[in-house]
Amino acid sequence: VDNRGYYTDEAPGLEGVFYDDGNKIVCKWLEEKDALLKLDFFTHSYPHDWRTKKPVIFRATPQWFASIEDFRENILSEIEKVKWIIPWGKTRLYNMVRDRGDWVISRQRAWGVPLPIFYAENGEAIITPETTEHVARLFAEYGSKIWFEREAKELLPEGFTHPGSPNGEFTKEKDIMDVWFDSGSSWNGVLNVRDDLSYPADLYLEGSDQYRGWFNSSITTSVAVNGVSPYKSVLS
């Protein structure tokens, strides 16, 4: 199913059919093959988009993931060292980190912090320390809006080449970064650059919903980079 809700050529016989109409066609096929045991209808709750009020469908789409597997135990160890002013907070975050899968860091939205990823002419993704650090320097000087204002070649290091682009042409990623990756990196953008603050912070203070949000993403990014929690204590 494509992003408009129509079947693609990966569903032979249903190409170009709207997903909801496909149900009727499949039922007819089953009936013709005498493979339909029973067809019945019932009313049930179903998720709808709050803007359009239309039903939501769930699709498997290409995304960017970040694995925490190599340092999961380090995060859990750091959680043990933090002072949890509300004791159950420790158990809550510990269990979340222990059981979580890969972090989906990409989002399909119109505005946000871009993922610094490029693509060669053959479709190969380009994400290297060289290209990422170059983009970071451009962001520091011009702001992240430069990603949307310049062409891919203008965002790559001067003279950059890649075997997958024999003609020297590149495109840039359209997805943005998960906003929790942004906020979860605030320790680096605030604590590490202000002389009146220290890292790790003495206290992180937020609502209890932030165990799945800011508390979680902050300790994940901090342990990934520096091996330590960005906060000494937490109050929610």
C-alpha cells in the first residue's frame, strides 16, 4: 500500500485499488474459490486521524533506526547510580530501557532537525563522520535551515566523491530527526557550553510522562557518547 492508500504492484490483481475497496475484492476471490468460511460484519472501535476524522491504516515503511544493544547494560548501570527522588521512577525507566527495541529516529514531517544523510546516484546511503561533521559545522554557522535552502552538493565537503555517483550527483534525506533525539541531546547543547552550568546536571525535573520521553532519550544519548548519565538525580 502506498502513501495514498492504494495497492502497489506488490499486490498482484489489486494494483491501483484503494485499500478499503480491496477488502471486497479479496472476499470475492475467496468466495469464488470456495475458500470463504463465513463473512460477517460487526461494529468496533478503530483509530482515526484527529485532523481528517478518517480511518488510519498501519503501513511498514522504510525508517532509520538506532540500536542501543551495544550499550544497553551501560544505561541500566547508570540508572542504578542516579538518585530517584520518587523511588518508583527508577523501576519505571529501568524496565523501559531493558525491554525497548531499536530507536526509530526518523520522522516524516515537513519541519524539524534534518537527518544528515545523503544518497548517491545508485541509491546508496551516505552517512560518514566526514559528511556528518561537515554538516554540523554548517549548522553551527548558518542554522539547520541551511539544509532546506541548499542543494545536496553544497552541503557536502568540497571535492567529495563517491563510487555510487559517477556523475557527481547527490540527493539529501527528506526525513527529520525524532524530536526526542533533539531534546535528549540538550545536555550537550546546554550543559557543556555554558560556564555557569555543569555536566552531569544536579537534577532533571519534569512530568511523569517523561520517563518514556526526555529522561529516557537523555540518558540514552549521554551514555552512548560519554558513558555516563546526564543527570545525578531525577524528580517527577
